[in-house]
Amino acid sequence: MGSRSVIGRQIADYRAEHEHEILAEFCELLRHRNVATNRQDIASNAEAVSDALRRRGFDVQLLDDGSDCPPCVLGELTVPGATRTVVFYAHYDGQPADQPGWTTDPWTPTVRSGSTAAGAADVDWQQARTVDPEWRIYARSASDDKAPVQAMLSALDALRCTGNAPIVNIKVLYEGEEEQGSPHLSGILSRHREAIAGDLFVLSDGPQHPSGRFQLFFGVRGMTGLELTVYGPTRPLHSGHFGNWAPNPAIMLVHLLAALRDDDGAVLIPGFTADVRDLTGAERAALTALPGTDRAIAAELALGRTEGQDSLAASISRPALNLRGIEVGAVGERAANTIDTRARASIDFRLVPDQTPDRIRDCTERYLADLGWTVVAADPDTATLAAHPRLVKAEWQSGYPAYRAGFDSPPVCALIESVTRAIGVEPLLVPMLGGSLPLHTIAATLAMPVVGMPIANYDNNQHGANENLRIGNLWAAIDLYAQLLVDLSW
Amino acid sequence: MGSRSVIGRQIADYRAEHEHEILAEFCELLRHRNVATNRQDIASNAEAVSDALRRRGFDVQLLDDGSDCPPCVLGELTVPGATRTVVFYAHYDGQPADQPGWTTDPWTPTVRSGSTAAGAADVDWQQARTVDPEWRIYARSASDDKAPVQAMLSALDALRCTGNAPIVNIKVLYEGEEEQGSPHLSGILSRHREAIAGDLFVLSDGPQHPSGRFQLFFGVRGMTGLELTVYGPTRPLHSGHFGNWAPNPAIMLVHLLAALRDDDGAVLIPGFTADVRDLTGAERAALTALPGTDRAIAAELALGRTEGQDSLAASISRPALNLRGIEVGAVGERAANTIDTRARASIDFRLVPDQTPDRIRDCTERYLADLGWTVVAADPDTATLAAHPRLVKAEWQSGYPAYRAGFDSPPVCALIESVTRAIGVEPLLVPMLGGSLPLHTIAATLAMPVVGMPIANYDNNQHGANENLRIGNLWAAIDLYAQLLVDLSW
């Protein structure tokens, strides 16, 4: 602990002496437009990141899945004598930046004295003697997700300049298509699993906890999507002339959906929770220990109740069926006294370990059959319509399972302990985020645990206008990466 | 019966000798554009109809409700010694005619050898020696609803030329705004109830029975409309981050709607049927006697089942709750993993005697309250949202009760018997149509029974392109009106 503290001070001193230099390099990186649908922009980013890594001694490869997809940049820095390899993931592509409301150009990084929302003014940081950690850099991808890239580069500079050497082999895997839904990531990982091989996958993306405290997350929910279509008469009918006799697909769909879940979130599909792996005692304790922000969020959203009795954190640790939308007939001014020809609903399922999309599909379709529905996969012809009293088309969207690393494996334990030493306080441990990422695929393909270590401020406006990174968060991330690299061992 | 048959033959002979003259007058009437939103067009129609009535000896007034609305044309023909007055209703306005698909100009009446849909060709009827009753006149309002106007005019001509006199006082009430929803009719009736006073109200509008048989109808269902809005969070939420915790208004609405009716048409609102007046034995017998077209309709619509076990005719004699539409979130390509801020549904209630919109509103809102909903009439503010776990906005549309005249009153009995004598066969007796018209208001305001006596062919394309009247139906209506006027007594 003693020597780590010494190194910690050395890192902090280095960083304080090189703030302008670090910010200048980061701003240069942020000037590269990086929407993944523009292949030229993506190539320019991949090249800039590769060059920056090579300058730090990395061996760099651009990985694809065999197609002409935006590449993953894989950098490898081998440390003599090291027996463990840590893979640090981030992504260099960003969301489109055509939202209204950007105060300054999203591709011209601008430093302001705080949050634009709070009226902060532009700062001429290049002329300032010191940089206030409360200042923020405004640019697309400042937080999501180039900050971890810059933090790693600067952390390595800090170690080198202070005469400290990493004790683990370092790989960085910087994806170029995350904001497009990572359509090629799985193929890239499969194709290059040897090159990416390691012992621990640390993913830096997304924001810190709403409370402002540092968090690690150890999983995400999986997901699958379902589009349902229920059929009525082959042409719209006058409700006066045919109501009570011709089946109304709107009300049929209502009863189908009501049978799927109650309005407190409980899913009523038999077998839906059969594969659910319970949280461990440690995971339940970690959930309980999370700071309670539920009341503030409920007040902000004017919620008159919540679904069920659990906290938000506990609620999103359970599987869920969310009704995304219903489309049938019309309401208000456009409503007609009509029985429509079909009714549609869209559902997203959020899965937890060890549920799988296939098993969810099976138990859902079996349940619909038990309820008297004939389930088809394509629009029926009139003969099929006429032959079945209750016909529903079920279109399943490809999905993926959930992932939960747990807290117990040696590399995960080591990471938790090392982060605790680095930041001086135990981080919040979030067993699983409510949202979905293909972490299960990563962990299964690469055969190593995946842990999320987000570094951005919670109010970073990711995906929106005025995306920003609090500069203090960049400093903290540099300090953290550097200290992990000289401390992490198991 | 003997003298009626003699008169019947005289009428038929007159009509056969004057076919061209009758058609010429009808075509002239059909050349007047008659969409009620164009006040000049409406005035020209009202004047043409008034002139035609005055030429037959009617006293004519244009009735309004005190506002500058399209007038009702009231014509009165008093018969010396007559003790009964029959009011014949039709409307001289028409639907807009801007639909695609008109084969010839909707305002240039064209005679064809049959149905355009069956490929019939234009006929030069003015040069033809005789007119085939299967020919059809194509024009907007040929069937809906200028045919009864022409039939009455020609029936009176036939009586006069054959030396026969009506035995009832005749009033005709021709509305000018029916296709706009009759917004001023109630006011006009109230204001002029003395002028319109009579003993029996015979309404000729709409088509004959799908079987092709002549029908009388003795009522219509009433209606009222309800727009429901259920509230979720004040901004759309990520279903992964908030699902299972923030209430989803889509699923809340689904459960609300599922509680209102089952998918076999049964309304689950306590008290909903409390005011329902049962069909009489004669009405039930009349329903049973209606020709069965259910199987053909179900096959045409590819229905895999019907709601409940009743026939179509019996089903639409019961009250109904029809779900017109649902609007929340999105489906298919546009679906997002979101919890929406609100969900809307639109409902039309079809009422039967003696249900009233007010009582339906009361029992529905009481039921919603019993289910745990707080019912509001306007969008709630955030304090109201936060204070109530289940909040629904209920917006009721003005409606009106159902009407069923029954078969028993003396004028109704007399009409049924007189029609039977005129057409030589008992007409179909439909206790109540499934659709809705404000007949209850007419009957209550004018204190006389209302009976529907449609004359148009079933396949007349009313409201659509290529609206038409089968010429044989016009001849039959002339014969029928003339015979009723010399026969109807009680």
C-alpha cells in the first residue's frame, strides 16, 4: 500500500504538470468525426488511435470479421514477466450529432466552466495557468466513448515518465461500431479470439452512478424482441353493423397482452422464470448497499406508484416484459366507428442469467397455444384466417442472453480490491445493469470475465446534444488506469 | 283489397307511361351539387325541392333552428277529411363525391345497363323505347337520399293523374345536413314541433336488406364515445433502465380495457345492462325470421369465429362496447425500447333502449373507480400525477339513446299492414338496426313513432364512388308511396 501511494502521488503530480498536453491530445482525438456509417471518418479515427497506441509501444492490428466493417483497433503491450493479461475495451465511434441544441460545434471541442445547462461560460483553457477539474469538455464522444481511450494513453505516459512499469500485459480493444449496435463485434471476437485472449475484460463505457460515486458493474440484462399481430376481418367493418359479432382484433390483442403480464411487472408466462439464476448473497448485499435515489427519480418523473415493492436496482435485476407499443385503429379526432383488420403490439423482453431467447420463445409460444391461439410466423392467407378462431403472428427479433460475472472469480476479486486501493474507497458494486449489451457473447467467446468500469460523469448527455466530460473525471480515470496497471495481480 | 289492386294497376300503368318524364325530373334533381358544407349548393337544392313540392300543391316552408344552417324543407299537403298525418323524411344533401373511382361525373346522372362493377355499359335511355328496371342511375345521392324525394313527387303525380286522392294528410321533411351528422336537426325539430306535428314518421334512407327483400326497421342503436388516456412517467424512459419499476401506461391501459369487456363481446361493467329493455316476443320472432346471410358474410370476411353464439341480427340488437383504437409507443421498425408517457384508447358504445349516455358514463366511471382508477376529465398536472397511482382521463363524446318503436302501436301496425298489401308480401321486420341515428330525438321531440322504410338497392355504393340506384327500386318506391297514401288508416 505504501509504494502504491507513492506511485499514486507520482501519477497525480505528472498529470498536474501535463494537463494542457493531455487536453490538447484529447481535443485532437475529438476533432475526428466518428459516426460509424461514414467509413472515411471511421478510418481516420482508427488511424489516429492506432498511431497514438504505437507511440506508446503497442503492437496494433485492425480487426474485422472478414467483411468490410468498421474495424476494432487491437493494441497489445507485452510486459516482460507478466502472467496476466487485461483487455481494456472502449469504442471510438460515436452517436450522430445532428440533434438540435448543440451550443458549439460537436466536432470542435470546447471547454466550459461547468455544465451548459447551468449556464457555464466558455473557458480559454490554453491560456489558463491551471485547469479546474469542474470544467467540462464539450464534444461528441467526449464521454461516450473516447475518454477511456485518452485516459489509457495518458496513464501509460504517466507511468513511463515516472519510471513505473505495468505488471500485467495490456490489450486494448477499441470498437468502431458500438453506436450502430455492434453488428460485427461477435464475428470479430470469434475470428480473432486468439489475438484478443486474456484473463479479464474491463469495459469502460457509460456513466458513473447517479449518486456520483464510482461504480463497477458485473453484468447486463439480455434481451429479445417480439412483434405480435392479431387478425380481425379482412376489411374494416362498421362497428354498428358488425360489432358484437365480427371479432375485434383490438380487444383480442388486449386480452392476449393482459395474459402475458400484470400491471405490477409480474410476467404470467408459465416457465418464464424457470431458468433464472438467483442472485448470490453477496450480490443481494451489494444491491442493498447501493445509494437510494429512487424517491428523487420517482418525484422527477411524477410517478404515482412504482411497479411492485422492490427498489429500482432490485427491480431491474429481475427479468421483464416491456410493452413498447400498440397499433390498432385510431384515437381522438381520427377515431372511426370501425372494427380494424388487425392489431399489432411490440414487446421487449429483458432477460437475466440463465434465461435464453430460445427458451423464452418456446415458453411464450406454448403459453399462447394453451390460451387458444394459433401461432404463425408469417401473415396468413384468407383460408388460414377463416380456419382459426384466434390467430397471432409472432415475429421474434434476434436477441442474446444476459450476463452476470459475479464477484467471486480471482480476476474479478483482484479488480475490485485494486480499484478500492486506487480510489481509496470501496466502489459501488452493481451486480447487473438493467440495460442490455452483448457481454454474454464477449465473455463466452473470449472465456474471461467481463467487468464494466465507467468513468464519465452521470450528467454527460451521452447520445444527446452538448455531450460533455467533466475534466475531473478524466483526471481520475488516468490516475485509476495507471494505478491498476501497477497493482492488479492474482 | 279489390279497390287497392285496381289503384295499384292504375299507378303501375301511369308509371310505365311516364318513365322518361320521371327519369328526366330525377336527373334534373341529381344535377344539383349537394354537399352541405357548400351553402350555395344547398340553397339551390332546397329551392328545387321546394318548387317541385309547390307544383304538387304543397305548402312549403324552409325551417332552421334560428341559426344560418342548411334548412329542412317542410312540405304540407292537407287532405280534406283526413284525420291522420304521416311525415315522410328524407334528406336532400349528400356525401362529398371526391372519392377516386367514379366512372362518370357524380353530378352528371348517367344510366347504365346494370352494375358498373359488373361491367355494365352506358345506356342512351332518352332514345330507348322502354326502360329496363335493371338499369341503374349513377350519380351522387341517386340512392342516398334523393330517390325517396323523387318517388314521393312521382307518386303524387300518379295519384292525381289516375284520379285517386290520398286519405292521410302528408308532410314531407327533407333535411339538408344529414351527411354532416345532422348537427341542427334536433334544434329545428324543437323549434318547429307544431309545424311538423303528425301521427307517424316514416324515414326513407339507407338500403334494403342484403337478401334483396323489402324491409322496415323500427329503431336504431344509440351511441356514445369515450376517449381514455392513461399516464406513465413524464418523459419516455429506457425500458432496460426503468422497466419493472416505472409504471408502463401501455400495460396499465391493457388491463383497464381487458376489464371492460371480454373477447366475446360481453361488457363487464357492472350495471351496463341494467336499463336494457328486453325484446318483445314479436321482435324476437321477427329477428329469427330474417334471412340468414351470416355464413356468407363470415366467409367473405374470412372470420375464424364470431363473437358469441348469436346471429349477426341478434348480436347487433344487444348493446356493445367497441374498441376503435389504441395509441401508445410504436411497433415494428419504429418500436423503441421505451416506456411511453401515456397510452390512449378510443371506444364507441352502442346502446339499446332504455340505456342512456349519462347512465353509461356513470356506471363506467364508478367501475373504473372500483378498479382503483382515479378518473379525471382533463390532463393532470405533475402534482396530480404524482399523487395518484392509477390516473385515467375519460373524455366522453356527446351521444344519444337508442330507439325502438316496437310493432304494436296503431300507426305502426297500420303501416306494416299497408306495406304488406302494397308489395304483396310481408316485409322483413327489423326491430333495430345496429348502426346509430338520432331517431330517439325525433320520436321524443315530435311524440310520434318513427319507422324506417328504405327503398334503395343494397349494392348502391352509398357514400362511395359510383353511387347508384337501380331503376326498378325507384319504380317500386313510387308504387309503394302511392298505394300507402290511399290505403294507410288506423
